Amino acid sequence: MSPVHERASRGEALERRVAAFRKRAIAITVIRGALASSAGVAFAAIVAGAAVGPIVSRPVALFAWIAAAATGLVLAAAFVRGAGALRKDRAVTLVARADASLGQAARSALELHRRPDPATSAELAEAHLARVLEALREVRPEKAMPFWPSISRPLSLFAVAGVALLAALLTDGRASAGIMALARAPFHVDEGYAIGEVVRELRVDVTAPDYRDEPPLRGLTAPHVEGLAGSTFRFEIEPRIDATAAVLRVGSHRLELERQPSGAFRGSVALDEGGPVIIRMRTRSGEWIEDLRGRSIRILPDPLPEVALEALFDEDEPGERVALRWNVRDDHGIAEIRLVTEVEGLPPKRRKLSEESGSPKEKRGLESLDLRELGAEPGDSVTLVLEARDRGRPPEARFARSEPVVLTLPSPESERERNLSILEEALARTLDALADRLEEPRTSPLDARRERRAMDSLSRVPPALERAVSAVSGADAPLVRKSLHAIRDAYHRETLELARKIPNARALAKLEDSLVSALEDGALLLDDLRARARLEDFQEVALELEALRREIASLLAEYARTNDPEVKHALGRAIHRAKKKLEALKQRMSESSSAVPREFVNAGESAQRESERFLEELEAAVAEDAIADAEAKLLALERELHAMAEAFGKGESEVAESRFGPRQRALAEAIDRVRGLEAEEVELAREHGELRRALAERALRALGDATKVRDRERVESALDTAKKDLEAMKRDVGGIDEDIVTRVQGRIDDVRAALDQGDLGEASKMAREANAEAMGLARDLSLRATMFPGRSGEVRRAAESAERLAESVAKLHTEVERAIPDLERHLRPSDVKALERLASRHRAVERAAQEVAQSLAEGPDGTPLSEEGASELRRAAGMVDRGARSAAEHDAVVSSESASRAADALRKTREILEEHQRSSSSGEGGGSGRSSGASASEKVVIPGREERPEDERRRRIRDGLREEPPPDYRDAVKRYFEALLR
């Protein structure tokens, strides 16, 4: 570096060093001035506030703050004296404060650097500059102007001023009020009122609404107060000035306060909305002053109850009865709880719920609801909403509502739709697995990615087919099960082969072929089942529409006769259901184009469209009370519905004929044979009953009157006790348990009737059934009482009554059994021969039942027609065999009971097979579902049985027994026909 550049660099370094001293001095001087200025303003504010007092106008406030600012500037100027040394050309004097000799040298060095003297030797000037710069490196700026000594005086003054200002504000005197007024006055929006801190203290008492039963909050002094809607706020104001009147505003509410002898002002108001609190006072001179402090009242809404409603049911198998679990919680108390039920097409209904917890703030419970009792029909939607009200006002606005729970009443239509979706899923899984196999053939060596994808898609097929087994009719289930077994077996063998260290390529190829073949067969079967199920669904909807048409016709005739508005409403609802069903049919027909041949769908579309049009016109005619037009439209609707059912029936028959005809014929023949066996076993049970009754009467006569009276007295005593306990049970029980109690009562009445007729065997059977019902009821109520004893212990009391009833019914059964005499000792030779003949007939029935069970298990194509029916029929054959052996051993009691049970088992078998037949094709083999060589009324020919003319009345009774009564009347109808047979 040249000497000139080196000298210039040292000069700049000296300049920077001196500038560091200057910067520190400037910073400290600014801090001193700010502290002194703030202290001056604080002192001036205290003096000005004390001078002006609580009421200040805007000009006075502006003048006071200008004076305070001037005071601060004067005091700041006093503490920044000597600031001239901070100028750049005099900054070197700051170095002299640290070292006097070094300061003079630094001055000369800077002058030589800034203005070089030609008369001075450059070498000497350079050496002088170097010495000064070296010395300055050892001197710190803090030595020239230390921080704490420099700001100690202004800082002390600032602290004193701050303490004085804080003390003035906290003492709540004239100075405090004046300072607040001075601070607010320049920014106040002038509304014609002067301002000032005219309120010394505001105290607020908050009293919650009466319905909450809460203690009031007293003496609140915070500027912001909260309270519930409807709460009463009591204000007490202590003024700073001699005021003659005071007004308080909260939002839109205006409250005139009353002046007390002490000078304070008081007033109260109930508030439903909050807002800022504005207080104005009138002085003796008549001037209104507005308090400058900001205050507010916040109104909180009273929270509505928390409501929750949950339906407990099996989503896969919903039923007509649903259990509801509900819970209501409120912060102060619940006044009313009700369940709103709205059935599609009916006005909503409200009902109270039974509570299972007594807390006034939280209630919960379980409710059992029968959707049919609400007026819902199968397929209707039912909306459930829980409403709860607390004790707030107004009551009509205090209802909280739960999220709606929408339930659809199960219907054959929904069940068919569920089965169709299961078949669709199984077919899709099967086709996916088949596509993975066909689109990408197996390679050698094996492609791990391909094998993993193929095995993964195949693993989803068996579970889908298992679900499909339950979704198809009983006659078709074995076909799906057979396909499932084939696919599962091939899948298992392929898995084992692939798990080997070196798989056999030839074996894998064979397994691949068998799997593809099984998947193809399964896909074809599922496609056939899906098409047939779709057409069956269309046909069933058409039949349901026909049933609705008959209902509409009946209601229309009733309305034409009575002109009753309720009948008209029921008529409109029936028309609405029919329109809804037609709309669903239209939707399903449009979705089934890929599953069903189009010609079958087209055959019913025209009738469907016409039916929709006639329903619309029928609805319009009913609304206008045009009965004649409505009847004409109803006749046209009947023609279209018949055409639709015929079209769908023909299509379903044609689809099903190729695969399912022989199986349906075999199933019909089996049903006919089982029906004949059932009729024969019913006749055998009747003859057994007559023989047993004759033996019992003979045994009772032989025992003597004293024994009969003694046994009858014990039975009557047990019967009376059971009756009393039953009456007590009726008072404690409710809901769904009433049905069970009614059944127990019916069985006890049957015991009484059998005793009056002298039939101890029938009395024993009825007592045994009553005992089973009573024990089941006691067990259920005991478990329920353990979980939910009830609000007042009603469930627990019902459980105790049920236990007493079960004990008394058990005792009744024991006494009836004890009263039955030993019948075997009273058998006559004619009775023995009759029992042997009955045993021979039982064996013929048992052989025929085994033959039918074998045909059901094998089927015409080697696949079972109905495994469930075959199993039930074998069970019935076992009971028939037991009856034959008991009759051969001359046991009239056991043989009679076995015959009755065998007849019931054969009836159940027939019902199972008929259910299979209904769920399978109704048009196979000509559409009748029966074989050409057997009819429903024919009986199977039993070897060794002599034919004799049948009594017409008894035949009609048996025909009545074959008919399926409504579920609620099944037991009553059965007892009626059995009484006729006896």
C-alpha cells in the first residue's frame, strides 16, 4: 500500500473512533431529555388535574396539555445542557473527558488529517496520527460518558413523577378525576353533553331469573358485568359531584335512578339485551354531565337443554320395534321431555317418555317403541325427534330438539333390495377375480405382483358368496354353496402349491384352469340368480300394488258411503303409498337394464307409466270429491296393474325355466307329501288324546272320591295362589311384558278349563307352558332391574312380582302332575290293541318321513332342495318313532305327547318348505309351482292303513289349522281349533 493510502486509512480510522464517542453521547443525552420531559408532563398533569377537577371542557383540556408539554420541554432542556459538544466538529472534546492530554493530541491529529499543512513534515504528521490512533484504541467511550451516572438524576426525577402520578390516580380524589377528564376530553364526541369523571363508584347486583333458583351476585364493581338473559340488574352510583338527577342507559334501555338521602342514586331493570353503559348526571345549575369511563353489560343467553337421542337396533336386521336411548341435560332444571314421532303421510304426534333417573338437571332413559302402533306401514319412514324444555321463559321458545332419527319400517321390498345388493356384490367380486386371471395369464417364472393381485381378488370371493347363500331362496342356496365349495377348495390347493419352495408349473396350470372354470360357473349362476331376483322383485311389487289397489277401492267405497274426512285421509295415504311404490319400481327398472333382458323390462314399462298417470288422476278426483271419476280411474288402474303383473310373471317364468324347473317340481311334491303326513299325525294325536282321556277318567273313578277331592283341593289352592300373583303382576308390569303376562293368564285359564273337563293331561301341558313363560318373564325382569331399577323402583317391584308368580305357577305345575294317576294299571285289552294299531300307523308315518327327508337332502340334481327342511323333517321322524315305541310299550301318556309334538314338527317342516317355495320361482314348469301328478289336497298313501271316509267337519277344521293366522292371534286360533278337535 502507498504511504498516501496508508495515511488516509489511518485518518478514517481516527474519524470512526471519535464518532463512536459522539454516538454514545447522543444516545445518553436523548434518554436524559426523554426522562426529564416525561417527569415534567407528569408533574404538570397532576397540578392541572387538581386545578380543573372532574368536569373539563375540550378547550381547557387542550390548554392544560399544551402547558404540560411546555413544562416537559423546559425540564428536558435543563437536562440536556452542553449538547453543543455533540456537534461533529466538537466531538473530539468528548475524548478529552476521558483523557485530557489525549484530547489535545486527537484534536491536532484530526486537524492535520482534515486540513494538511504544507509546512509540516508529512512523516511527522504520519507518526503523530499513528501514535494518537494507538492511544485511542486503549480508551473506551464509556469512560468519557458513563451510562448510570449520566442518567441517574433524570431517572430519579422520572421515578418521583411516576410515583406521584400513580398515587394521584389511586387516591381517587380531585386530581385523579381531573387527570381522567383531561385524558378523555380532547377525544370526546360532542353530543351536547359535557363530560367528566362524575361517578366515584358504580356497584351492580345481578339477580338471575326466578326459575334458576340461584343466589344473586352482589356488589360487582368491575367495569364489564355479565348476566343471563332476563336477569335483574340493580345499580347503585356514588357521584363525585353534587348531582340532582341521574340517568343510566344500557343499549336501548333507559333507566332513571332515584336519589337517596345519602346522595347516592339507585335503580334496577331486567335486561334481555346488553350493551355499553352510559351514565349522565345533572348538576345544580341544570347542566348534564356524561361520565367518561367506559363500562358495559354483556347479556348471556340461557343455554337450551342438551338433547341426545339414539336408536338401538340391528342395522342388518331392523325390526318393527326399536329401542331408544335418550339423555337430556340442563344447567338448572328440566321442565318437560317429549318424543315427537312423524310417520310419512301422517301428522306428527307427541308423547311423554318414562324417566329412569330422578335428577332435575339430567334425565335419561330407555324407551321401546313399536313403529306399527304409530300407524306406520311396511316401507314407511318414521322420523323421531326428542324435545326437551327447561324452566326458562317464554316456555314456547325454550324447546331444544335432537337430531332427527329416521327409521324405515322393514318391508318385503327392503328385504328384497338388500338381497339384490348382496347378489350384485358377489357377482362383482367373482367377475373381478375372473378378470385378474384372464386378462393377465400366469407366466413362468412367476410374476410376484400378478400372483399377489390375483390371490388378493380371489380371497374376496368366498366371503361374498357366503353372504349370497343367505340372500337367495332355500332352493337356490345349495347351488351357491356348491359353487362356494368349488372355489374355496381350488383356492386352498393353489395357496398350498404357491407356498412350496419350487411350485410345480403343471400343477399350477391345472389349478388355474379349475379356478377359472369355477369362477365362470359361479358368475353365470349369480347372473342368473340376479336376473331372476330382479324380475321376482318387479312381480312382487306388482302384487303389492294390486293389494294397495284393493285397499284403495275399499276406502273409496267407504268414503262414498260416509263422506268421513278420516276415511278420505286414509284414502289419500294409500294413494301416496301406491305412488311411492310405483316410483321405486320405475327407479329399479331403470337400474336393471344390465341385469335383466331389456324385452322383459319393456313389457312392464308401458303398464307402469299408465298406472302412474291413472294414480295421479285418481288422486285429483278424490281431492275434488268426484267419486264417479275416481271409480273409473280405479278400474283403469286395475287393468294396468294386471297387465304389469302378467308381463313380469311371464318374463320371470322364461328366465327361470331353463335352470330351476325340475327342482321346483320336486319341492312341490315334497310339500304335498309332508302335508299328508301332517294330516295323518294330527289324526293320530287326536286318537291318542281320546284314549288317554278315557284312561284318565277310568283311573280317577277307581281312585275314589276322597282322593279326587284331596288332589283337586291342592290343585285349586295352587290355582288360586297363581291367580292372585297374576293379578298383582298385572299392576306392576307394563309395555312389552304385558303380552307375556297375557300368555301366562291364557295358559292358567286353559289349566282351569282342562280340569273342569277332567283332562289332567291337557292341564299338565298347559301348566308346563305357563311355568316356562313365567320363569322367562322373571328372568328377563330380574336382569332388567339389575341395570335399570326405575325412577321409583317400579322395575324392581315388577321383578319381585314376577318371581312370586313364577314360584306359584311352578307349584301349580307340581300339583297338577301329582294329581295325574297311573294310567297303565287301568289299560283294557281293547286299549292295548288300539295302542298297537296306533304304533303301526306311527311307524308308517316315520318311514314315509324318512323317504321325503332323503329326497330333500339329495334333490333331483344331487344338490339338496332344503337342508333345513330335511333336518327338521328328520327331527319330526324321531318324534314319530318315539311315539310308536311308547305306544308299543303301552305308555298312553308319552305316546300322546309325542304324537302332538310330532304333528307340530311336521307343521313346522311344511312351513319351512313353503317358505322356500315362495322365495323361489313361482312360474317354473308351467308356473304353478306344483307337480302335475300331485295336488295340495292329496295325502300320501301309508302302507297298512285302512281307508275310510273322512268326516267333513273334521276335514274343514284341519284345513283351518293349515292356514297361517296373524302372529298376534296364532295361539288363540290354535287353542280354538284344538278345542273343536277335542
